[in-house]
Amino acid sequence: MPLLYFDVIEGRTPGEIRALLDTAHAATVEAFGVPERDRYQVVRSHPAGEIVALDTGLGINRSDRLVIIHVVSRRRSRAQKERLYALLAERLRRDCGLDPADLIVSVTENDDEDWSFGSGRAQFLTGELH
């Protein structure tokens, strides 16, 4: 936890997807201070016509390399979220050649009772996780 969903336009190679996931995970570990094995990621590829991502009037020009990351997580501070946004933009540019204009990140927060990591238990509530 956190759980990251990646929506991308189809056409990336398996190696490109792996680099995207590895880079995003490293940024998440650093920004949120989660353990290295706290890794939950799902990639969904879409034909170009299935993603519409304009710029909310900000003058951002996007390409077909667009990556939308939706983060589902326990509550995080504003500083942690801002750090995540900056690290993702910086490292995805450096490691994956992704233009920061092609990165959209959204965070949805929830609470400890909203997670079960398996075996039908809420591990944050049972004390198995902290």
C-alpha cells in the first residue's frame, strides 16, 4: 500500500512498462516512506481514443506518451504528496524519457479499515501491519 493504477496509451514495450513501474515505485518509497516490498501496481493500456486528458486551461501540451497515475493510499501529508509529484516528474523524465507535461497524478485517500491484503483480514486493524 499505496496502490498505484497506471493508465497509458497502448504501444509501450514490456521493458518500458517495467521501467515506468520501477521508477514510480522508487519515488513512492522515498516520498511516502513506505517499505520497499510495499508495492501494488496495475497498468491499463488503452487505444489513443479512449483517453482524453486536456489541460484545465494551463497551456499544457500532451502527447501519446501520456501517463495517468491514480494513487490510492492511507492519508498522507501535503508535503509528502508534493514530494511524490516532484519525484515522479523528475525521475520519470530521467529514467523513462517522459516529458513532465505527459504526467497526470491523482491521489485518493482512505483509512485503515479500507484495506485487506489477503486472507479476509483487515491487517491494519488486526495489528499485522502498522
